Amino acid sequence: MNISSAIFDCSAPDLDSCPDESLPEFAFIGRSNVGKSSLLNMLAGEQGLARVSPTPGFTKMINVFTVNGNWRLVDLPGYGFAQGAKKDSDRFNEAVLDYLEHRANLCLVFALIESGLRPQEIDLQFVEWLVSNSVPFVLVFTKADKVPETVAQANIAAFMERIAAWFEQAPAVFTCSSETGQGRRELLGVIDEAMTAIQAEARQAMISPEGLQAPSPKPKETGKRRPDLNRPW
């Protein structure tokens, strides 16, 4: 996938403030200081797209960017940083939970884990929450350039062992580095594959079994609901 444009759309405090559901969305989230903003800039090829801060927990809003005019990249607030956090058992923004549970055009979540750390309970809890709420996701282990490959692979193996019992089939796993560009092609490939499936489904839906043009689809309902998991999102 080539990215020709990545344009800031809005910063939304909650789900109701997000843009309409006309475009597929790919959301990125992880523990505070996991390197999310740097990764997003690397993927988009624009260093200033997502603001990078030395302060953990800097991202407090749902930041939405339109890419290539036909899909959205969503930068979700990180979890696990105590300053300003709500005192709830999940320890991350209620608006994020609402978005992840009810955003009908959410295709996939990229759950970011720091490759240099042994499995962290808060990451495990978040992945367990994704599984229990049937939110589609892949795992992305960040900062691969910061530790020896053997250490990163050992940490990844330990993490996967901890979550193995939760799946019949484990989620896809990627490693990346915002410094070296490692993983960029693979992550964009995941998005490209999803977009190809969505576009194929849209073309098929426009043609009736008799080969005639189908009536224009009805406007999307605005009621919050989980997406049909048989769809590409």
C-alpha cells in the first residue's frame, strides 16, 4: 500500500463526536509510552502526523486521520498511566471502551506491546478484554530496535504463552521499529488486505444475482451496535 495523503480529521472526546461511519477505520492502542505516536508517523510517512511527547499518557482524545481519502487511521489514548486517569477497574478511558465496543466501521485494532518487556499484566488484561468483547485485533510488538532480537523473541513467546488458552487460533503477530521502519510494509499490508476485501464486498453488493444494478443502499443506522463479525470489519 502506498500512502499518498494522511490528513488530520478531528480529535473526539467520545464516540458520538467521531466522524460518520462512511469509511473503514483501523485503530491503534497500547500502554502509555509504548511508542504509538512514533509508529503512526512511521506508517504514514509523515513525522508530524501524530504528536510525539516525552510525557506518557499525552494522547487524551480519539484522534482521527483520513488516509488516501478512503480509510481512517485512529489514534486511541494509551492505557496504564495514572496521572489524570479515571479510577475504574479497566484503567483506560471510558470513551475508548465505547469506541471499541460500538464503532460499527472499526475493521481492526492494532494492539501495541513493548517488545523489550516481559508480559505486563495491564497488556494481558487489555488483550483479554478485546477477546471477551469479540473485537478483532492483531498484536504489534514495538521498539524492536531497542533490544537484542533474542530478548524480543523471548518476550513475545512468553506473552503468547500467557494468552494461548484464550483462542482457537492465535492473532497475527508483528514486530516493528519506528526508528528503522521495520514492520511498516507488513502492517500496511494488513490494512491493504482488509481494504481489498471491503472493496470487493462493496462491488458484489451493488450487483443483484441477476446481474442488474441493485437499488441504492439505505442510509446506515446510527444506533450503536457490534459490527457483523462476518464482514471485513
